[in-house]
Amino acid sequence: MTTIIRHTKLVLAAVLGIAATSTAQANHGHLYSRIDRLAVAIEEESGQLHQELRSVALHDLNLRSADREVADLNRLARRLHDNIHFGRDLRSVHRDVRAMKHLVHHIEDHLRWHRHFRKHVDRIDSLAHQLHDAVDQLRDREFARGPVHYRPAYPTQPQGIMVGTGGFSIRIGR
């Protein structure tokens, strides 16, 4: 009988843990899906620009540099898309978005004198700014939701870990 009660408690704890985890992910799910859509849009737009640049970038150093950076931008967008689907590591998402914005500005510099690429560059720039805003919003919400650690300037209780409740307890540490 006691094993049935223990198993029931274990199953109940597992169900509550899964429910709490899915609720926490659902709170930010719309931001993750927005970031994913923007990453896919940047991937598509940079892919089109990459194809156009490859056809004309044979002899112009700026165009070749832009082509390499557009290919890097495309890889970052694909990696961001994969991270959102499989990892959701907020630090690497933020790092990749910063790198993407940096690349977009370099690409703009390289293509400044080539107006026929302007539609792609403007679209990528707009998407990169939207992506950056969405990641900042997500990061702010994650930071606000996270635990707040407060330690007073002076110790109010002996430090260490208390194990046990009620009639029997053990302190481990100071």
C-alpha cells in the first residue's frame, strides 16, 4: 500500500513539474515564434541577395566581401532558427543577433554604391532591427522572471544547509 502512495506522489510531482515547465515556455512562446519567423525571413532574403551577388561579384572586391558576409548572415539566420527550435539558449540567440546586426552594417557599407541591391539590404536591415527588438524583449522578460538573489550585508543566520524538518535536523556547513 505504501508503494502505491509513493508512486502516486511521484507521478503527481512529475505531472505538476511538466505543467509548470510548459506554462513557463508558453509565456514566451509568442516571442520565440516571432524570432523564428524573423530569422527565417532573414535567411530567405539573404539567400536571394547571395544568389544575386554571386552572379556579379567576380571582379569587384566590395561585392565579393559583401557576398561572403551575406553568406555568413545566412548561416547565422539558419543557426538562430535551429536554436529556437531545438535549444532555446538565450545567450547564443542574443550573441547571434548581435553578430547579424554587425554583419548587416558591414554589408550596407560594401553595397553603398550599388543601388540595385538596395531593396534586399533595406529589407534585411529592417528584419534585423525587428529581430534585435524581439530578442531584447525576450531577454528582459526572462531577466524579470528569473529568481532574485538577495543577501544582506551582514549574516542574519548561520550559513550552511539545513536538512530535515520537525524533530530532527542537520546543518551542513558553517
